[in-house]
Amino acid sequence: MFDNLRDSSFYEEEPNDLYKETAAKSVAAPRRRSNARFLGMSAQQRFFVSLMLLFTVCLLGTLALFLLGRMSLF
């Protein structure tokens, strides 16, 4: 049923270079490091630093709320 769908279309074929694939250039793929370190830290160290940053932000936010009078102990 759909074997000759393009041949049976009533539109004239126009040269369309937008969808043609170009020849691939010989570009070397970027090298990946096998140890995958960010800032020279291991995964456990990055996790610990992110936890410390989370607690620091929470503590500073709570302190700011106390100082601005938006929150009180009693």
C-alpha cells in the first residue's frame, strides 16, 4: 500500500540539500578520562562537600529569618 508513496505524490520534486547528509570529517573524538574526577575530588568527596554546602545554606537561611524577625523560637 505504501510502497510507492513518494512516486505517487503530486508535488514536483525540488532539489533540497537541507536533509542530505554531508561527508563526515575526520575529527577525533574528545578523550574521556577513565577516573572521571571533577576538581580533583572523588565521588565521595564531592558528596561530602555538597552536603556541607547544603547545611551551610540552610543554617544561613535560618539565621537570616531570625534576624529579620520572620521566625521566632516561641
